[in-house]
Amino acid sequence: INMGMWRQAGLLDATGQPRMPGNPQEMLAMARQFRERTGQPMFIQQTAPDIAGGARTFYTLLHQTGGGLFPDGNLNRANFRTPEVRNVLEVIRDLAAGNHLTRGLNLAAANAAFINGQGGTILSGTWMIDSFLASSQRPDSALRDGYQVRIFPPVMGQPATWADSHSWVLPRGGTNAQTRRAAQSFMRFMWEHNGEWARAGHLPARQSLFASAEFRALPMRDQVTAVAEIGRPALPPGTRRNFGIQDIIGEEVGAIVLAGKPVDDVIRDAERRVNDLLANTR
């Protein structure tokens, strides 16, 4: 959050903290006020050619509804024709239609736009916390009047956010003792140095680190540690082709933002494309 721009837009509460919307209508009203008073969009997000951001926002909002893409538990066939999916896509449509979302920015351009004051809030991940904080400390930065982070507010109902983890591939079966010992030694090193991993903004994998003075002393971590409790994976465990599905959703969300593609067409096309992918995956 660019605190200077939020202050200019009149979106801080009586204590000087960002006022979080409680539902889609409040969010849209705040976005309209933000644009009227600053001339800039409230939200910065990459849409194309980097399409992960749109998919992650979709997943976050969908989790907040309590819905999902496989409501009957059949992971071989997705269902986009639910009220929850429609509601999420309509929120994204309304933000885009009001010019409250940036268009056509890749990841690097989105980050640069936020640093340069071309929008009030960037929809990004915890890994960017310290990079943006460093930018805010430069006297010529558009973030010099204040920078804050918040977990995406539960505008769709339930506290929830998209979350992901980084995976390591280890040898299994048929490896000799020396290879196994080397793999175990490497994983022990990663485990013992998990605090270093968390320095840039990533959350540690070790619960013990959350309570450590070292982690708590890092800036703004108190605002994001709840991700460990409310974070949800993009799709249910066991879903095949997670990243292929993410790409399809990101492209369809991008079509709403960039070209005003109707929600009904997105629902139809996204469901067909995802199910074609699943049907042809072995």
C-alpha cells in the first residue's frame, strides 16, 4: 500500500491506518474515490504476458467465498458454473470496467508502476516486502510518504488468501547410501537456515521460527504471519496440471481486464479449456 496516495484519497482511518473494505461494494466505492482524488487506479496487478497474478487474485477471492472449482470432489472435471465463480469474476469485471486495475503490465512493469506511484496498491506476494521497503526509503521514491502491507481483506466473506510453497525434489528408490546422505545433508542445511529464506518476505516453513525474536524483528511481518493460518493452495491436493490450470485462468482473467470479455464467455471457455486439459492428461 502506498500510504501517501491512500492518505490523499482519504482512505486512512482515524488512527492513520489503511481502511480495509468489508465487501465488494465497499471496495469498489473506495476504488472510485481513490481514482477521483489521485487520478490513478487503486490496484496494480500484472495481467499480460505474466498471467499468474490474475489467477492468484481469482483463487484468493474464490477461497473467500468458500467455493472451489471441484465442488463435488471429482478432480477430473472442473465446474466453473457456480454462483461463487460468477461472483468472483463479476468483481474482477467491475474493477476493470471502472479502470481500477492496471492493464497490460508484466511483473517487472507492475513492480515499477507501484514504486513510481502509478497506483495505490500492488497485488503481490510477501516476497516483495523488503524490496518495496527499500524503495520507500529513497528520498525520490513515490513511496517515501509511507509504505504498508496487508493481507487481502476478506471482501467475499471468509478470511482466506492464495498461498503456495516451493518444493524440493529428492532422490527416491534405487539411490546409493552416499547419494541419500548427501540429499539428507542438503535438506538439513535448508531446514536449519530457513530463517534466511524468510528475510526477503517469504514465510518460514518452520513454526518455531514464527515465534523467534529474529523473525518477529523483521519489518511488517506481524501483518502477514496470519497467511500461515488462512492461506489456501490454489487447487485441492491431488489436482493434476496445477500450473496448466493456473495459466488458463490467468489468461481468461486477463481477457476480462484487457478486452472486457463477458463473464458468461469466460465461464464457458475456462471450464472447457480446463476440462480438455484434464481429459488429455495421463
